Amino acid sequence: HKKKTRKLRWHVSNGHGRICKHHKHPVSRCNASSMNLNRINLDKYHPGYFGKVGMRKFHLKKNQKKTRKLRGHISHGHGRIGK
């Protein structure tokens, strides 16, 4: 048997068609498809998804609320609600 590629040498589209074409990744890799395909959907339901706004701080540690102390205060009657 001959390889198909040998037979299709010098043929313009090499058997993959002129319109759809042959790509390793026909859409794109990972989340990049949202930029191309789902843009209308994302703009409609998730405005502000694309673009840069403000400064990003990596590894941001927000203040942790200590719930144990709060529970202790409530159970002892220090912080009664609706008094």
C-alpha cells in the first residue's frame, strides 16, 4: 500500500478541503475559544469578562473572621439580636 500522503502530493488541500481546512486545533486551545466563539454569549451574560480593570494582586490574603469567638459571644448572651 502507498501512503495517502504520497498520492495527495501536489494537490492543493491535500484531501482536507479548501473551506473547512485542516488544523491541529480547529478552534483553539484551552479557554481561548471564548474569545472567538462565545464572545456574544459572554458579553451578554458576563459583562466585563474581557479586558483589564484595576490592579491584580496575586496571593491576596483577606482578613479572616474568627467565627469561634463570635459563636462563643452569641452563646453566652453577649450579642443578643432583636433585644
